[in-house]
Amino acid sequence: MDIEAQQAREYHRLALESESLAAGYRLQRDRIIRRLREQDRRKWSLGRLAKDVGCSRELIAYIVGRKPLPPPYE
């Protein structure tokens, strides 16, 4: 196999690995955000969650507005 094709293959593998890792982090973030919001909606307003998490209010609204994903199978 050509050296450049091998490099492209390795970069492709690393990108897929990174996407998988990021998806896991997002899943954990979303679970925590939903849990906080369910515990105390007054304390954990969309604005406060957005500020404390460091993201947009729209993202928080999207996260709390959708159904939680089932836990991953192991």
C-alpha cells in the first residue's frame, strides 16, 4: 500500500476514534444536565445551566427537551 494511503487510513481511524470518544462525553453531559434540571427547575434554569456548562441556552433547551437515550449495551 502507498505510504500516503496508509497515512490517510490512519487519520481516518483516529478521526473515527475521536468521534466515538466525543459522543460518549456528550452523552454523559446530557445526562447530568437533565438530572440537574429534574432536581430543581427553579435553581437550574436554562440560562444558569448554559452559563455553568459553558454552552448556549439553545443547546440546553434541546438537551432537556428531547427524550433521554437508553443506556448503552455492554
